[in-house]
Amino acid sequence: MKKRQIKAKWIYHCLISEKLLGILKQRSYRFRLYYPHPEKHHKYDLIIVVDIFHDLAKFIIVVTTYEEEIERKEEIERKEEIERRVR
């Protein structure tokens, strides 16, 4: 099995600084976040799956991360959908 080469600093940087490309709700507390890949942004997205819990404070736990290849058509459609949501 090939080991993933996702660096912890990429995860932190994306969550704090990068523009979110998309989000999918998987469960009431679990979300799949789509960010541009820090090194392969023309071909891959960096997917960060997080659990968010609300108590007295909010807790965000990174469940997993992985790269996902972008097909050009899907990339254009996704950007258009994001732009529609922002308007």
C-alpha cells in the first residue's frame, strides 16, 4: 500500500488560510472539505474530512485527508456552483 504524502502543515494552512472550494455534509457532525492541493493544484484537490462538535466550545477533529484527482469538466462545474452559492 502506498503511503500518503499529506503534510501536516498543508492541513493547517488550508484550514486557516486557503479558500474553501467546496463542502459536503456526510453526517450531522462530519464534513468533507475541498481545498486546492498545495503542490498539485491543477490536477488534484486536497480533501480534509473533519468532525465538528459543539459543547461549551467548538472542537474540530481532522478524521482523514487525501488527494482527489480533478477532471477538468468537474472542476469548471464545481467553480460555477460555488460562485452561484456565493451570490
